[in-house]
Amino acid sequence: MQRKGFSLIELMIVIVILGLLAAMVMPSLTGKGEEAKRNLVCVQMKSIYNGALDMFKINNSMYPTTEEGLEALVENPDTEKYSNYSSSGYFKDSKLPKDSWGNKFIYLNNEGSVEIISLGADKKEGGKDEAADIKMSECK
């Protein structure tokens, strides 16, 4: 007599093996999504700094003030002060990028020392671990 299909015991063994494999793999994958988002935010901030902000400074001999913010990269805040402002702005689509959680970046200019900050996953100032703010100066 020839058997067709699997017995209940065989199926249970396969399910148990798959469960054990999943139990070993899942802990290593948990948290990788948030880590990837944090890494992406660092890349975005460095791109803003090394791209749009540097071009702004080359054209205008200074970075925008804290009050003018990153919005100064989309629209000229003062035509007299920034007479060499790029006619198309400093972002290709004329929209400010947002961080991985959909927040606007915070821009600070302390006498030429520029800092870009993301509030992180909790969208609030401060926080710890995965909810901590991300500063461009602290990115690798």
C-alpha cells in the first residue's frame, strides 16, 4: 500500500521546526526597522548640509539664520540680503525633506556653526533610546 500526503505527526514536526527557526530569527530582526530609520535620517541631514546648505553658502557667503530656517532653501527670505540666491531654490522639487517619521527637521545656526536635528520617533524634544532626538553632529 502506498501512502499519499503527510501524517499529522509529520506536519506537527515541520510546524515546530518552523516555529523554532522563527523564534531564533525574530529577536535579531526586531528593532532593525527603527535603526534603519535613524540611519536614514543621518543620511538625509548630511545630504541637506553637504548639498543645499553648502550651495546656499557658496552663493550667499553665509548660511541662513536660525529664524530663516531651512525654509530659506526653498524661498528667498530676503532678496536684498541674499542677492545671489538661486532662482530655483536649493531643492529640486522646491519641497523641504522630512525625516523618517514625517517631521520637519530643526535647523540651528549659532554664528556659522550649523546643526540639524530630528525629533525622532516620539516627535517630541528629548527622549531616550529609540525616542531620542537625532543630531547631525552625532551621526557617524
